[in-house]
Amino acid sequence: MKHDIAGRFLDIAPEVQATLAAGRAVVALESTIITHGMPHPHNVATAREVEAVVRENGAVPATIAIIGGRIKVGLSDAELDWLGTATDVMKLSRADLPYAVASGRHGATTVAATMLCAHLAGIRVFATGGIGGVHQGVEDTMDISADLDELARTPVAVICAGAKAILDLPRTLEYLETRGVPVVGYGTDRFPAFWSRTSALSVPLRLDSPDAVADLIRTKEALGLDGGVLVANPVPAADEIPADEMKDFIDTAVAEAKARGVAGKAVTPFLLSHLFEKTAGRSLATNIALVKNNAALAAQLAVSLAR
Ligand code: PSU
Ligand code: MN
């Protein structure tokens, strides 16, 4: 852990602190999914369930958010509840994090900011739903999520269900390859598309057990290679929405966002809530299932890494 930074800016929950000090398994969890990714009360209920799944699989959860300018690593029940309905919460990526800290603001951490804070605290594994990536229409907007560059520079393993299928998935994979990020299909040769188990894309690498992923991470560290590892874990079959069923919904949502001039940070939350309405809640149920599935694998990976 970077002690000087930790002492000045981080409030690490006592249980998380003790677990890290003992060299045992901790899994970081993000908070943008709570404030900007799911409607209340599903957001808070899911956050609690995800923490429980991490515990059931032998690790300690550390949900990360910025509250009053303090980087909280591990939230109390009261803090989590508050976050579920709070309105004055910034969506923080790497670019905004120092602003939120310096000005004492509240902020929810995206994948990029969560990786950054997890690393400051000494946490090596992080579970989310789906990472941000290269947006459709990037030729015009240059909208590429900072999540991708964070994966290239910060040594945290991110367990996700692929990139959200609202994105340009081929370009997202190309960008990750360019930036030197290992992308591992967990038990699959196909790159999963968030709500769907498969996409038209093959995944660059494949591993089939938490121990094998842990070995990859240790080897990467031993070689002195910086940056993270992306583990793409398909949503369980029982919970998936097949890609052909999602396609029309996604096309409509993307067109609607464009027509309304939705841009920047607002794009992903807009698309997710639009899809929630258009699929009559089905996209949300799948989102919840895949986050829990990722939390289980992340905990197993953290346990394996801690051995
Ligand atoms: N996974 C989900 N729901 C979400 C996100 C991930 O299941 O809302 C969030 C993550 O915080 C991710 C962000 O970093 O969406 C991507 O935002 P953007 O495209 O603006 O970088
Ligand atoms: Mn963006």
C-alpha cells in the first residue's frame, strides 16, 4: 500500500484494513453502478447482495466511493443506503477524482476510478458489471471510456461480463490490444456482450479456473509488466438475453441518445435506463445476475492470489 497517500486521503474500513494487513482476500466494488447504473431501490439491494456473494466466496468486499472528499474503501451500511438516493454525487473517472477530493465533494467511482483507488489501498481484484469502452460513432465523438486506459496502466484485475453491448465491441477489443491489456475469456472462446453470453468476436485469451487467472497475474507482475488484466466472465445461461433479442433495443437506444444530443458522461447511464424501460426490466435483472456472478469469480480469484 502507498502508506503516505493512504493516510492522507483514504478511509479504509477496519475490516478491509485488517484483511489486507493479514495478506488475505479483498475484492473492490465500484459505486457508479449504484448511483448511475441502476434505479433505486434495486441499486442498494444489489450492492448488498454483491457484497454478500463476495463473503460467501471467502473474501471481504470493499465498495469504493468518495464521500465529502474522502476516498472510502469499504462503505458502512448507512453510507451505502445514503448513496442509493443521494443526488449530489459526481460520476468520477481518473480525470475528476482529484477535483472531488480537493473540493470535498461526493463522488461515485467508475471502473477507472475504482481501479485507481483499489490500487492505492493495495487491493488487486475488482468486480464490476461491464467495463466502459469505445462508443459507437467514435469517428465523430472520440468517446472512448477512460476505463480502457486505466486497464493499461493500473495493476488491478477487473472481472466483468465483457463490455456493455451498447458499445463498439470490435473497436473496444482492438483498443485494449493496442494498449497491451490481456483480455481473458473465462471458460469461453467468445467475448461476452454483457447481457448476452456471446458476441461475434473471439476473445484473445482463454483460462478456465481462478488459479489459472491468478498464475497469469503473478507472471505478469514477475515480468515487470504494468497495467491490469481484464477477465470476461459470461452471464449465467439462465439469466442471459440473447444478442439477437438485445440488438433492436440497443440500436433504438443508441439512436435515441444521438437524437437527443446525449453526450459525455451521460451516455452510458442514459442507455442503461432506456434499455431498462424498453425491456420492461429484463435488462436490469440480467445486469444484477451478471454482477453477482462476477463478484463470485472475483472472490475466488482473490482467495487464490492470497495463497
Ligand atoms: N457496469 C454496470 N453498470 C454500470 C457500469 C458498469 O453493470 O453502470 C459503469 C462503470 O462504472 C463504468 C461506467 O466505468 O459504467 C462506464 O462509463 P463511461 O462509459 O462513461 O466511461
Ligand atoms: Mn465516455
